[in-house]
Amino acid sequence: MRFPWRLNYDLGRYIIGNGLRKIERYPLVLMLEPTHLCNLACSGCGRIREYSDTIGEMMTLDECLGAVDECRAPIVTITGGEPLLYPHVYDLVAEVLRRGRHIQFCTNALLLGEAVERLMPHPNFTLNIHMDGLEETHDRILERKGTFRTAVEGIRRAKKLGFRVCTNTTIYRDSDLGEMESLFSLLTGLGVDGILVAPGFSYEALGEELFLERREIEKKFREIYPMSRRFRFWSTPMYLRFLMGEKQLQCTPWGNPTRNPRGWKAPCYLITDGHYKSFAELMEETKWERYGVGRDERCSQCMMHCGFEPTVVREIGKSWKDIKEMVLWNLSR
């Protein structure tokens, strides 16, 4: 199976349970940002710029676990900032796993060498490592020499110790697709369990030079799609076909709700119009109908996985062709 059987089981049971209770809007992944502190200033990152005035604030451990309990999503993505800078990170991981949730732990890998000695491999735990190109490109985007080699060594060490490892690659306007293919080949040789790939989002705090418009995204991903048949992509085929322009999907902004030191971020992981004190308030008071392509200009070029992979889950049962494609894809290696 492409994904662990336990994740498939827990996610499937959760989706079916919500369907039987006729719950229309429910989260799939909690994006938990206990801190926005980071040891890098990556070119494509909007977080350290958007939250520059409050970057030193952190959630308490109780607040983090309270968010996990409030949200009830089966998957918790622990991200930031750099989550390994969070003082309670090891207790946080242990408590989320004790609750039976699945963790995607996003890191730039600069502190991974020490972390894997303190973390323990677990069936519900996946390291998600940022890899945006081969050495020169990766170091340029992360704006520090040596980050690529550190990440590669981190992946090697983590795999040797028995961790499940996936990587996350953002495609920008100047991304060379031949280089991306070489990167995916290298990562496969290192033994990574999955490769996530998505176009970058044009954060208001950053400017437009790096980012792709929708037509450019479709062109790039028509070239990337054949690579998904050669490498172990975790980006779903329905999502990739959407990126190619072959499938129409509307965003599901509540699918990946975000909790950070300011509160529950509305309306989504990428756009901030406010923060709520509770998950219930976020779900009940956000005017969801105002967001999406054709509704909000900020959404016009967005094709990010955090908004559209949840839509894939919502749409999958509407077509036997899609169901067959997804089943065969998940069963393949």
C-alpha cells in the first residue's frame, strides 16, 4: 500500500462516520503551528513575514493538545515555523500519538540529526522534509548554504533508524523540471516512502516573482504527471489531474484548519482574515461561501494541496472511475 494500512483504516472510518451522521463540513488534517520561530528565512515562506510581529509567541502544550482534542481530525500536521524549535515538541508528539492520531511532522531537517535520537519510530508518525531542488537550488530557496546536504543526511539517518519519511517539494515559476526528476530519483534512492509535490501559493507578504499563475501551473504539471508513474508520489492522481487542468475542483478550505499562537486561523492555511478562540467558532462563524476561485481574488491562482486534496476526498465517491483509479493507486508501490 502507498499509505500505511492503519491510516487508510482510520481515515476511512472517520469519513464514513461523518457521512452517516450527515456532517457536511469536517476537517481531515489539523495544521498545528505551536511556534512560528524558524532557523531559516526561505524565499517562498509567508509565515515568518506574516507573523513577524508575534513570531516569539508560542502555544502552551495544553493549548496544543486542546486543539487536537477540539478538532478531532485523524491527522495532525505539526509544522511552523520550525517545530523542532518548540520547547515541548517531544511531549507534544508523544501525547498526540497516545491519542491515536497520525502525525505528519514537517521540518527543514537542520535539527533532525539530534531529533531522531530522541524521537521513536511509530506506525502513526511520518517525517515530512522540505526538499525544493538539488543542492544549488535548494540552498538558494532556503537562503543558506549546506541545507541540502544536511537534509539528505537527515533522511539517510532517519531511514536507517526506521522512520517513515516523505518529502515535500514546491514547484515555483523557475523550477527546472529536469532537475525535479533528478531530485525525485535521488530521493527514491535514499528510500523515501513518499513524495509530495504542489505549486507554491502567492502570499500577499511576498510578491509575485516566484509564483505560478494557473495556466503556468497546468503546463508544468502536464510534464510532472508522467513522473508520478515512475516515483512514489503521495499527491493523489485526482489532484495531479486537477493541476494539469483535466479535472475541475473547488477548494475545501475547512479541510485543513490551522491553529497557531494567535488562535484558529480563518479561513484557511494560506489566507488570514482573522483568528478565532475555538474550533467551533471557526467552523460556525467563517463565511465559507465567500472563498474559492471566482469568489475571492486571493483564491484565483491557488491550486495548493491543503485546499484541494480534501476536495478529492469529498469527490471520490461520485465516480466509479475515480474510485478505481484511487484504489489502484493506493495499492501500488
